[in-house]
Amino acid sequence: MPDYQAILDAIREEVRPLLGQGHVADYIPRLAEVPREKFGMAVATLDGRVYRTGDAGEVFSAQSISKVYTLTLALRAVGDRLWQRVGREPSGNAFNSLVQLELENGLPRNPFINAGALVVADVVLEAYADPRATLLAEVRRRADNPGLGDDAAVAASERQNGFRNAALANFIRSFGNLRRPVDEVLDFYFFQCSLAMSCVDLARGFLFLAHGGACPWDGERVLEADQAKRINALMLTCGTYDAAGDFAYHVGMPAKSGVGGGIVGVIPNQLAVAVWSPALNAKGNSLAGSAALELFTAKTGLSIF
């Protein structure tokens, strides 16, 4: 077995020159306040071990990483009927683009771009009596952290500046692909993006996707094995915005990123790995985090290829 602790510590030193390069997501003012030099990384293995380095225990804004959890809830509620309302193809455009929606009649390309996540949020709002409590309970169970919560200041910051997401939601609604009121969908979407999680939380919280849809420490069936496989496939092809092909080429694992600077990756049947560094590259993925995950697969020899 690789010496994960030594590998994580070595990666932290190797990416140190990259910290601060790139840009933070300053279009969300709350995220612009996060120190750019932060770096954390954690590995959680199916046998219950957790390895960490740097700021791996510090919570940050999960942002689009939360879309994996809402997708999980939606698939559990409606199964493959979800794909009648959202596609499964890479977008090739920015995560907040409106361009394809008009060309494709309000059907978002995939559930991980903002338009697709808004449709998934609509499904969750229809399916669960208390969607916020359901999502919080789900994330807490997956991370095995009952204290995990949301950051109301981040949600408020997004709501005050979420003009493009509001445009997306209204545009989708104009095609009949949102059923709940637009403001309700947006409020839930901003809430999910405001989840505050650490690298340790995220690494543990994605282990069910490395374990065929089952929680590794108690065997709870989160998703059917084929559903977990399909989420992993979507993360590989769509999980890092319009850089998914490049990310797969360099890193070689299913992953989901967020503009808070986090990225979580999965090696099926072995582990989940999370990294956080707030400064982003031009595609909206953590600059140092992407480099760290490439180093991780190189040093461990672990990838899906």
C-alpha cells in the first residue's frame, strides 16, 4: 500500500510555489475574502483510515461539489426519469453559460453545470418534504460529521450577486423545465452551494462512490451500484467544468470541483481524495489542487486508467 501520509506531505511541498497563483472567485464577494495561500489535502480509504496534510481540517465553501449530493438525492427519488429533464453530455462551455439552453430547448447538457444543477434542485424540491434538512442530513451521514452545516453569509453573498443563475433559472422555466417557483429553486441552489466542508469531510463523504454506492463503515445502501457507477462516469466527463477532458488526461480519476477551490476525486474500490486551494485557473478549477491531484496519481500509481 502506498505511504499516503508521506505522499500527501511531499505533494504539499511540491505545490507550495503555486499557492496564490490564479484567481479567487471574486464574483462571490464572500469567497474573495478567503486567503489565497491556503492548502489542504486528505485521503480516506475504504478500510477507515484518513490521511491529511496542511489545512485539511478547515472548512470552506463546497460550492459545486454539493451537486454530487443533490444528484444523489434526485436519483434516489426519481431514478432514470431524471434524464428526461437533464442530459449526460459534457457541455464544452463555461459552467454558467446560457448559450446551449436556447439551442437545446431548455434541456441542460448535464447535472453539474449550473443549469443542470438548477433542474436537479427543482427535482429535489418536488421529491422531499424538507429538502434543506434532507440534504444536510445526507451530507452529514456521508461525511460522518453531525456538526457539518452551511454558511449563511456565503448563501447571502451568492443571492445578492446571482444574476446569471437567476437568468438561467428563468430561461429554463420559460421552457417548462422548472416546476417550482424560480425564487424557491434559487434559494435552495444557493443553500446547497453554501455547505461548509473540509477536505476530511469531503474525502469521507465521497467514499460511497468508491464503494459501489454503499457506505463503507456501516454498509448503508446510498445508491444502487449502477447509479454510483454513473455518477462516477459523469464526474469524469463533466465534473471539472469545460476542462474535464484535460483533467482526465492529466489526473485520471472521476472528480468534482467547486469555485470555492475544492476538488474531490474517487478511485473506485480504494479511496476518495479531496484537495483545497482557493485560487482558480482559467476554467474555474483549483490551480494548485489540480496539480496536487496529478501528483497524487503519479506518485501512487493509482488511476482508473
